[in-house]
Amino acid sequence: MAARFAALKTEGRAGLVTFTMACDPDFDTALAILKGLPAAGADVIELGMPFTDPMADGPAIQAAGLRALKAGGRMTRTLDMVREFRKADAATPIVLMGYYNPIYIYGVDKFIADALAAGVDGMIVVDLPPEEDDEFCIPALKAGLHFIRLATPTTDEKRLPAVLEHTSGFIYYVSIAGITGAASADNTAVASAVARLRAKTPLPVAVGFGIKSPAMAADIARVADAAVVGTALVQVIAGSLDGAGKPAKDTSAKALAFVGQLAEGVRHARATKGRVA
């Protein structure tokens, strides 16, 4: 993870972080998308762990999780996807994102060992607060898995030290209050929040939630170390499916084309900023 963000800094640009749901709409299509993401322009990959009660997610990602579960998505298949990806790509960081219940059911120690063996770099577990760090965060960090914490517009100065204490890899700033895909990010507010976080931590700051287009990703790239796009990409996948929720021949191509557009926006934004400076 550190190597990837160091490389981005050397290139003088922000990164693009993409989110897709494991096994959405099925294993083979999701794997084809996953394998194509780096060439399309993704610098870091978030892979969703399907779960029946994704309380922080909006309708689009909830639907993606349900499609994945219907297609047989489960933790073992999520790790299978990472293993398959790693056969051809050892460099692109992969972060699993989701909820603690599936990890708990799998078994914490076994999950950590299997995730590392599969090639997972880090975890985002949105429903584990700092008060529960001994449950999963600390064991994961000790084993060598990054634990990426979320900061939000409501994370005040009193709360922020606890949020940052055991965060590694990068800090994920949630640009809006609410669920994924519910609103659009306000760039002025985001810039202020990123500056506040940078004053408190040396970790890169990635900004997600509410980024719906290449232009919006470019706006975030001008103020943050990375732009995270999930809902908009999941919606492109969903929009390519037939009435039964099955993939079309061009489902993966459409998803990767959209990632290419996002990447172009992010890279152009940073390049433009550099020329102006």
C-alpha cells in the first residue's frame, strides 16, 4: 500500500480507488472486471464482501450484494477471486470492504490467515468502531493486514485521535453524512476536511461517497490523495444486466470503460494542477 501511494506521489497525481462487489452479478463476470481494473486505471481496488445487512450502503450497493449472494457469493468465493487476481497481478493493492459479521462467522484468526494467503492487503470493516479494536483490528495489524478506518463529516476533534490511532494504509474520508450514493460531495467542504486530516496524520487521504462522474472524481483528485468511486461503478454494472439480473456480453467491458473515464479524469486533474502551479 505504501509503495503504491509513494509511486502516485512521485508521479505527481492522485490515485483512483474503485469499489466492486465480489461475485456481482456472478463469479466469472466479477472476476473479469476485477482482473481488468488495473489496466483500466484503478490504482487501488476495494472488493466488497457480500452481506445480507449492509447498513452503511445505499440501494445500489445493497442490490449488488443481494445479486452476489444469489449467485453464490460468500467469503470463500471472495477470497477465491483475490487468489485468481493475484496469479497475474502481485502489485495492485486489494482492500476488502464490508461488515464484521461474515468475518466473525468465518473465524477471525482463520480469516486473517486466509486473507493474507490469498493476497489481501487491507480491510475496511465499517461497523467496527475503535472501541472494538481488540476484536479484529489489532490482530489484523499484527498479522500484516492494513486496517483502514473511515472519518466522516461528524468526526470531531475529540473523536479523531481514536479514529486515527490504529489506522494504516490510508485514511478513508467519507465526504457526505449518510449512506453510499445518497448525495454528491461538496468540494469546498472536502478540501477543508482533507487539510484537517493531513494536519493530524501522515497517511494518504482517500475521499469517497458521492463521487458519481469523471468530473467529480477529478475535483476530488485536486484536493485529496485518491478518489474512491463505488456506487457509480456498481450502477454501470447493474445497468448492463438483463431483466433477470444476468450479465450481458459487454457487462465487464462497460464497467471497465467507465473506470477508464474516471482514471482519465483523475490523471488530467492532477496534471492540470501541476501545470498551473
